Amino acid sequence: MFRSTRSRLVAAGAVGIAVAVTPMAAFAGAGTGSVTTVVTATTVPGALTIAGAGVNVGVSQAPGSWGAATGLNTLTVADTTGTTNGWAVTATYSDPVAGTGLGGANVAVTSANVLPSALGGVLASNVSTVSDVPLTTPVTVLTTGAASGAGVTAADTTLKVRVPQTAQVGDVFGGVVTYTVASVR
């Protein structure tokens, strides 16, 4: 009895080994199923900013006459709002903290040299500029109007100054011009 039981175990073990070495391809089915990932992106509004380096300018000229263009500012407008709104840069005159103010009628602003950056921006043909406009009220010196202002755009501004006709030798006058940017809609 011991022999026949042992023979059966050896035979059963051989069958088990034969099944274990059968290739896995015999058990694999055709691959089915899939995984899908859906991505939704929402534009986050950025900012509308203006940057540049202000300048301090000293002029010396005869009273009542306009001087040459001075006070070159390179302004950079960055519109990352993600909208198609246009923008406008406004120049505003104010009297100095100390001393005698020139008055806005004696300070004229000019804007020119509009360039889009390598990152994109508004072409010069799409930006309105001004030439020698007195700052008696705030003046829009650069604007895209209703067109999009998206991207980064640079431009220059200069000032002309007229010392008041009533000035006496040694009188000192001053003024401050501030540039701001805002959306036009």
C-alpha cells in the first residue's frame, strides 16, 4: 500500500509541475478597459500694471518760453488681466510738496516710441499717443482705445516746461507728473 500511495503522489506532483510551467499567455484574455482623466483650466485674472523709473529734471531758461523736451520716461504697461479690455495711461500734474508750482499750463507732455515686448504686447499702430499737450487737466498720453491691451508694451514720454512769464531771476519752480494706467472698460 505504501508503494501505490507513493506512486500516486509522484504522479500528482508531476501533473502539478506541468500545469505550473504552462505559459501565462494561455491564461491571458484580450485587454479591455480604459482610464480617462479630464482636465479643466480656468483663467485666473492677472493685473494691469505700469512701471518705469521716474526722473528729476532741472531746466534753466528765460521766462515765458518753452524749453526743449526733457524728462524722458520709459513706461512699461503689463496687461495680464486675461480680458480683451483696452487700457489708457494718464499723466497728471501736481504742485511740488515744497516751493512754487509751475502750474499744469506750463508743463506739456508728449508720448512716442511704442514697442511690444518679446512676450507680446500692443503694436505701435494700435496705441494712440499725444504731442505737447499741456497738463491743465489729466491727459491720456497712451491708449489702446477699445482694442485689447493684452501683453507687455513699452513707450516713452517727455515733458516740455515753460517758466512763468512773471518769474524773476533766481525764482525756483517745480512740479510733479504722475503716470497711471487703467482699463478703458
